Amino acid sequence: MQAIMNLLEKYVVPVAAKIGSIPWLVALRDSFIATLPITMAGSLATLLNALLSTYCTVGLDKFRQCRAADHHDRQHRIRWVFDHLRRLLLRNVGLSPR
């Protein structure tokens, strides 16, 4: 294991240091790091949308009543889910939901 570490320190670290000192590559790295939370939030929203539109009849009893596929029912399901998530979060932090 020590031989691998010595090999990496001898050959890879100098090349990585030179690449890490190029200003436009540093800016590119920093921009990817800055956009990562936004990308993750968008992917979670997409996942939630897919779960609500595909599996709306599975799980909760209230969803079983919403079998129509029109826009109004979908908005109602989404509003219902977020309302119950808000109540659950408020209950967990010790506040009472309105």
C-alpha cells in the first residue's frame, strides 16, 4: 500500500497540482460545485412529480379517491401532499399547524 502511495505522490500529485492551478479550470470546478445543490433540488422535485403522477393510487387512502386524470385532480393531490408534509414538519418541530 505504501508503494502505491509513493507512486501517486511522485507522479500524479505534481500533474494534479499543475492542473489545479489553471484559472479557468478552477472557475469551472467552482461553478459545478455551486450548481450542485440546485441540481439536486431539481432532481428531487422531478422524482416527487413522477411519484405523484404515476403512483397516485398506491399507499394513502386519500389518493385512492383521486382516480381522475384531469389537471384539477392532480393539483388537488399535490396540494394535499404538501399540506400534510407541512403539518408533519410543524408537528416535529413542536409548532401546531394552522
